[in-house]
Amino acid sequence: MIIPIRCFSCGRPVAHLWEAFNERAAKGEDKGKVMDDLGLERYCCRALFLGHVDLIDVASKFKKA
């Protein structure tokens, strides 16, 4: 739902890079190049960014009764 603060595998802090990655990828830049520029070199961190689906807007529609 929300990007994790740290990578699940290696423990590197990655949450602070999410907004920059998301903005640049939305503009049409190559995602691999953007991750290289942000310093995401490990496969685990890169997979975390590429596999993330932002569902917070969908989940926020449902309220607890």
C-alpha cells in the first residue's frame, strides 16, 4: 500500500527516494536510468520500486463500520 521505509531484503532506507522516482517515471524517463541516478543499485531495492502498486487511494474508500 505505502512504500516501505526500508528495503525488505537488505534494510537500506528507500522511502525518501519514492517521490523523486515516481515523478521522473511519470514524465516518461526510463525507469532503469532513474533508479541508477537515485543510487538504487541492488536488485532487491529495484524490485521493490518496480513491483510497488500504490493502493492507498483504493483502500481509503472503505471505512470501518
